Amino acid sequence: MKLKGLLVIGISAFLVFLIYLSNIDSKIYYLTLGDYSVTTKQNGYTNIIRQNLADKGKLETYVTEFNTDKARITDLINDINQNKKVVINHEEKTIKNALIKADFVIVSVGSNDLFYELETKPTLTEALYDKVDQILADGMTLYQLLRKYCKEDIFVTGFYNPYEKEYDELIEYANTKLKKQLADQDITYINVQGCVANDSPRIQFQLTEENNQCVANKIKNQMRAKLFEEVVASQ
């Protein structure tokens, strides 16, 4: 009888342990990379996603500490190649380890590179398209690095146009090529331009609260069904 009792206790403890592991595995290690002003904004789309995951009891860890102000694509490439270190809750973490552990990554980088080229209001010349191609080439290097270390869900936000409508064609060109690059790496493209295309006035770099909610909805609609029961209509 004692042996039988010990066996029942052992099986019960093992089942509890399995349930514990299952609950841990079902929660999300959420990593954001890119521009600090985007990824830490209270009503920004990355924070809206964080709150949704937390409300549904799906959030295990939320990591924003690798973000930098006005980050460019090459900054993030260098951070990964040099395995940037930060301190989170008194413990040193590396960016490669964060990518390996992450279940879900949102990357918000590239727009600063493009805005730099457009801030002087250049004409649409072949030279300008060449500069966009160079931004995209740097981006390809970044996306390959991200996929090398992270085997889970990666989302990259596309380019958007805060300037005059004459640059819409250039933005469409950049986003079309970006979407193809991301598909080649099994990375999900998020169409931000679709959330700001009708904004007036156009000269506004920071996304509005409405823009951010629109982008968050687009991300949620692309996420695995088990994370969000409701399908949120995107614009």
C-alpha cells in the first residue's frame, strides 16, 4: 500500500510539473528592437500589443532595453554582430540571447534612414532611388541576422511617408521590395503606410494614437490565433 501511495504521489507531482511547464511554454517572451521613441511610447503599437498579451495572461517577458534613440538599420546590425549587452533587473543580458529566447519580435527600424534622405525635400531622381536601394540592402543583412538567431515570429514594420504625396511612389517602391525581402526570410511585413496614407497634414513624423492603434491591429491580425481570440479589423 505504501508503494502504491508513493506511486500515486509521484505521478501527481509529475503531472503538476508538466502543467507548470505547459503554462510557461504557452506564455510569450516579447522582444522589441529599433527606435526607442517608437518602442517605448505609452500609446505606441508595441506597448498596445504588450498590454493585450498581459490582459490575456499570455505575457511572460517584455524586453525593450536593446532599443536606441533614432536607431538606424546599421546600428541594429552592429548591435547584433557585437552582441550588445544590457542590464535587466540587475542581470546582464545579450541581444543574441534575447533573440534566441524570443517567441515574438517586433522590429521598428528603417524609417529614420529614409527620413534622413527625404528631409531636404529632394526631387525623385535615379540617385534617390539608389539611396533607397542601399537602405534595403542594409535591411537584407539585418533580416538575415535576425532569422539566424530567432526561429520564431518576427514582424517588421514597413516604411511610411510623412511628407508630401509626391513621395508616395518612392515609399511604395521601397515597401514592395521590403515585403519581398521579408518573405524570403519568413518574416512578416506590417503595412504602416496604409495607416497614415490619408493623414492631413502630412508633415508628422510621429504616429498618432489612431495610427498606432491601426498598426497594432494589423500586427494582431497576423499573430498566431492562440494569442488573440478576436480578429481585429485593420484599416
